[in-house]
Amino acid sequence: MAWLYLGFAGLLEIVWASFLKQSEGFTRLTPSVITLVAMAGSFWLLALAMRSLPLGTAYAIWTGIGAVGAFVVGIVVMGEAATLGRILSVALLITGMVGLKLSSGH
């Protein structure tokens, strides 16, 4: 169940990061509220996952899901550049997350 909590926490991190950008420094109400609600949910689910997962593994995978997801949203939704260097760098993040999952013993 901890991995499921962690996965949903990571998805909420993507949501809050995306809406944080759209909030324009918390100057727009709706994106700001979505950011704060998603942030609270993400932290809560991360805390639940950390009840049984190691700190380093849980935190690294949580931030990794958020980073990779925000990267994808940036390219697909916000029109950011999809350069080879950026894509290879994100591939390294994914490789690291898979390695952490496989070696965590949970």
C-alpha cells in the first residue's frame, strides 16, 4: 500500500508544480488554491508512504515522479523545449528511480 500512496503523492506533486507555474507567483486565485490543496495532499500521502518505506527511497522517488511529470507537462502542455540533452537527463532520473525501487526490498 505504501508504494500506491507514494505514486499518488508523486502525481499530486505534478499537479501542484504545474499549477504553481500557472498561479504566477500566487497572484491568480484558482491556480493558487489548486496548488495548495494538491501540495497538502501530496505531503500527506508521502507521510503515509514513509511509515513503511525508507526515507531516502520514498523521498527520492516522490521528487523524481514530480520532476519527470513536471518535465512532461512542461513539454506537452506548456510548449517547453524537448531537447536531446533534457530527455537524456530525465531518462537518467527514471533509471535512478527504478534502481531505488528494485533495491529497496519493499
